Amino acid sequence: MTQTMNGKKPTSQRLHRPGQRQQERLQRQTRRRRRQRIWTSSIVSVVVIALSILGIVQYQRYSADQAARQQVLPRPPSPCTPASRN
């Protein structure tokens, strides 16, 4: 007499363990997510570095303009010193 699996559930170990194809698919998904995460973090870090460099350059330009503006504006004569006439 042959034994059949009619009406019997597979062992609990088999229920919770994926097959080889599913394992490979899950590994591919994991690798794909990891690559996407690396690319995303790389792009974000490049953008942050570029924005910080741009901010530094803009601040240097602004401070140089302020210094040049201070030198260009004539100073009003001091009321304490008399004007010299010849």
C-alpha cells in the first residue's frame, strides 16, 4: 500500500521556509533595495555638498560687497576738527 498526502498539511518547517526560487527573488530584491539606497544617499550627499559650497561662495561675495560698499561711501567730516583754510 502506498501512502498518500491526502488531507495532510506539510510540516510546519516547510510552511515557513521559502523555496530556492523565492530565496533568490528575495535576495535580488534586497540587493536592488541596497543599490537604490546607496544611489539615493550618494545623490543627496552630492546635493548637500554643492549647496553648502554655493552658500559659502554667496556669503563671501556678500561680505566682499559689504566691505567694498563701506570703502566707497565718503565719510562725513567730523564736527570736532576744524576745516583748514589757506
